[in-house]
Amino acid sequence: MKRVAFSFLALALLSTCAVFSSSLAVASDAGPGVSAEEALRLLVEGNERFAANKTAHPHSNFARLVDTAEHGQHPFATVLGCSDSRVPVELLFDQGFGDVFVVRVAGGVCADDETGSIEYGVSHLGTPILVVLGHTQCGAVTATVEHEHADGHIKSLVSHIEPAVKRVRAARPELSGAALIEAAVVENVYVAIEELFEHSPMVVEALEKGKLWIVPAIYDVKTGKVDWRAPIKSKKDLKNVKK
């Protein structure tokens, strides 16, 4: 019995070491000092693992939890995403505790609270990249396109999405149904970035000084894949990357 118990213990230790080694291989270079290019690479590779059903679950064990509690958080990316329960940011990028500073709100809009949270991630935590993540089948965008009645504070939320819908209708009047919603989802990402630029000199300064990249992206809830758009490295890039 002792020999059997020892064998099980040895196997458990080997398994733990393997997981730990995998975590280090995936994310050991994340944290303070990582470049925007490297941060984007980590997110791209993490999503590729997720979409291929080959997740490594780095930094997801109890030891990492304790470490971040004792030594603080040092995320390598800030992500503005939607509250949709099908879009769990850390999971779809295959990241763990302390790796990603996430701001989630229905529709992925960028109002005052979201702007303040992003500023915290960029200026206080020093993340070199901000991903503005829209997603397919977004309920908030769909409701805005279909002119569904909005009660309470949802009206305020919808007001931030309406500009994207109006732009798409004006630019592409031939679109309707799912195609219109899909185009509005993409445009909504860029509207959020524009609102961030309008209300946050802090973020614009970080961008212009080369301390920050802003990366628009769309997550597909059916495939698990992220469609990455051209990074915005200065304020003037916004108009060019939309072409």
C-alpha cells in the first residue's frame, strides 16, 4: 500500500510540475516591462490555443492566487470588453490571475466609468496594450439596431451604441438583418475608441509617447477565434485603420 501511495504521490508531483512548466513557458515573460508587441503576441497565441481546444491555463493555480495577493497585480494588457456571459476574457485569451486587467460593460461602450478604469490600467498598472474587444451576436448592439425599447439606465447604454449604428446605416444602406448587426458591432469598437480619445488626454498622451498600443478586435462566439484589426499607435492612425 505504501508503494502504491508513493506512486500516486509521484505522479501527482510530476503532473503539477508539468502544469507549472507549461505556465512558465506560456506567460513567464508577461508583466512589467513587456512591450506592446510582446503583449499582443501573448494574447494572440493564447486565443489560438483556446480556439484549438489546447489551453494551457497559465497562472491559474492557487499558488498564483497567493502570489498576486502578496505581491500585487502586474497585468500585461488592459481589455475593454462586453459583459456577455459568452465572452469570458481571461478564458478566451488563455490567461490567469494577474495577467489581464479587464473592463467589462454591456456593449463594450466607453463612458466615464470605463474610461477611468482604462486609465487605471494604462497609467497606474502600466499595461502597454489596450484591446477593445467587440463580439459577434452582441445583444446590446442587436437591440440598438432593432430599435428595441430601452428602460431605466439601459437608455444611457444604448446612447453610446447608436452613433455606430447610424454610421453604418448611412455608409452602407444596402445592409440589413445580421449583416447590418455585424457591421455595427465592428463600428461600435471604433466609436468606443473615439470616445476614449475624446475624454481621456491621459490615454492619448500614452499613445503619442509610444507607451501604448490600442488594438481593435472582434471575438466570434461560435468559433472562439478573435479577429484582430490593425493596431492604433497614434491618434491619427484611427481614421486609417478603419479603411
